[in-house]
Amino acid sequence: MARSEIMLQRTKRYKKMVLFPLIASIVLILGPALLLQLYLSFNYYSIYSEGWWASEWYALDIFKDVLGDERFHVAIFRSLGFALSSTVGCFVIGFGLALLMYKNFRLQWFYYIIFIIPMLTVPIVIAYTAEMILYQKGPLNGILSSIVGRDMLIMWITNPDIALFTVVLMEIWNWAPFSFIIMMAGLASLPKEPVEAAQILGASRIKIFFEIQLPLLRPIIVLALVLRFLEAMAEFPKTWAIFQGGPGTSTETIPVLIYLNTWYYFDWSKAAAMSYIVMLMMVVIILTAINILQKENKRISQVQAN
């Protein structure tokens, strides 16, 4: 047997050894919960019922009720808007910091620690700290007032028109370091030969970035955007800690609506159906992202081969 075949078999065995405990733990821990959730999606149950095992069979009626619920539709669009805006904000700031930081310089380690501190901060701490900073007569409005030369009394928390924007700002501050780390790794992994060849030919830094580095970074960019988007869709702690879905329903995203249906309205079947619909949406997004990543990796392989 050829040495390459032996190495390939060892690699496959190693992958199975690493993945098996993870898959087994997911199946054993999440499997029963997902099955119960699926059961409740087809059988109506609330906390006032006799027991989940005696719940009444509703077939697809619960899903039809959810899909026809205008409040659910609004929460979906609100979550998508929040996730898209916060993802773009995180990526722009994180990528910008990565471009400034990926080359070695003095005290680089110090700035690196400073930049990743927000990601290591507990979300509930971020929420309560932001609540104090964003108070109508708090530090942020005070700083803005001194800059513009007049009183700025922006109601960051109580104004329903900007409440979701406030959550977006907190999310960007919290998770921009995530994009920063991924893009730092991507920039560090780029081959040096194409850049050096372009420099010898007299290409400018801007041309090198847009025509060499950025195309090579496309798979990393897609990965960073998708991972950040999925996490943003599930954002709950900061939103709930300050707003609980308010003022009114201005910050009622999908996680908040599911939480309200589960623990405030005790409509567990409706919440389970909502969860499965959202999960299917996320599966579609993930499969689309995997397809894009595979195409990008194939494209880069072809370019490098030529």
C-alpha cells in the first residue's frame, strides 16, 4: 500500500475519532429535546393542560397559526434587519482593525488584548453598563452635547424608533472582535508570493489589496459574515435585559417572541412550532453558505493551479 494511501486512511480515522464524541453528545443531549419539541409542534399543549403526553393532535394547524401570525412576520423581518445591520457593522469595523493590525509592530499584543475584551465580556454586563451610559442624561449624551455645542437628550432606551438601533450598537461593540480575529487569521494565511510579485511590478497598495488580497479572502469573508449573522439572529440576553421586547414591540425579535410565548403566555406548542420554522430558515442559510464556500474554494484552487 502506498504511503499516501496509508496517510489518507489515518487522516480519515483521526477525523472519525474527533467527530464521534461531538456527534454522540449532540444526539444524546439535543436529540430528546428536539423530538419533544417536534411532538409539541403537532400536539397542542400549554401549561394548563393535563400533561404533554395527553396533548391533543393538531396536525399542521399550529404551524398554519404561526405562519398566519402577523406578529411573527414582523419579528422575522425585525430579526433579519437587526442581524444584517449588526453583521455588516461588525465586519466593517473588525476587518478595518485587522488591516491595521495584521503586520507586526511594537505593542501589537497590547492592542490585540484591548480589541478582544468586548467579546469576552458577559452580555448581561454589557446590557446594564450600556443602560447606564445611554441614560437620557448619561455620559454618551453628555459627550455628544459637548461636541455639537447644544444639549443632546437622545432617548436611546425609551424611544421605540431607535431602540433596535441601540441594540445594534451594543451588538457591534460586543462582536466586532469576532470578525477582527477571523480576518486577522485570514490575512496572516495569505500567500506572500503574489503580493511580492505585484510589488516588484510596481502595483500600488490599493491595487494589491483589491486585485490580489481581497479575492483570496472571499471564502474567509463569507465564513465571517455567515457565522456572525447566525449568532445575531439568536441574540437574546442584551435585548431582554434592557428592553424585554419594548418599548411596545420595537425590539421584539424572534428569540424574544419565542421566549414570551414559552414563559409568559405558556403556549409551548406555538413556541415549538416557531422554533422549528426558524431552524429550517437557518438550515437553508447554512446550506447556501456552504455551497458558496465550496465554489469560492474551488475558484481559488483553479486560480492557484493556473
